[in-house]
Amino acid sequence: MALNLDKNLKRYYSIREVAEMFGLNESTLRYWEQEFPYLKPKTSGPAKIRQYQEKDIEQIRLIHNLVKVRGFKLSAAKKIINSNRDGADRRAEVLTMLIDLRTELQALKKQMDYLT
């Protein structure tokens, strides 16, 4: 058995956890599952409890970027994803990196303001 050094790494996430990651309602995620056929989280048990994996979260990140961040309608988001999947994935990745960088820079600015 290999030692897992990353204790925060989870294999499955609940719908509530994923909704909180993106600031969405659980019903929005369920709706997106109907609209985007490649977004299919694993379900378990008779209650069909959704279990999202990292690949599902990446799909949601892409859809979230197109619909919530960039303001596309669902139909336009579907066309973009279907016509240029790699480009849409890359743009979402770059946007996420830029948002993270902005957050870090804002934290540094607060520290600098505190020192002066």
C-alpha cells in the first residue's frame, strides 16, 4: 500500500460539497447533469446518492466558467464545449489560475498595508 502524503485528497465528493465549491445550488448541478450528457457522477445505493470524482469537478469547473463567470447561456456553452473542447478547457484553467493569483496578490497587499 502506497503512502498518501496528500491528506486532503478525496476520491468522492457529495453534491453538497461540490455545490459549495462553486457557490451553486444543488439543484443547479442536477440540472446541469441533464443538460450536459458527459457530466455523469457515479451513483450508489438505492437512493442513487451522487458521488463526484475529480473528473466530474473539472467538467463542472468548465461549465461554471462558461455560464456563471463568462455569462454564456447553456446552449452557447454546449456549442463551445462541443466545437472546441480543448480550447474551452484551457481557458477555464487559465482563468482559475488568474483568480488564484489575484487572491494571493490581494493577501500580499493587505500584509504590506499592515506593515506600513
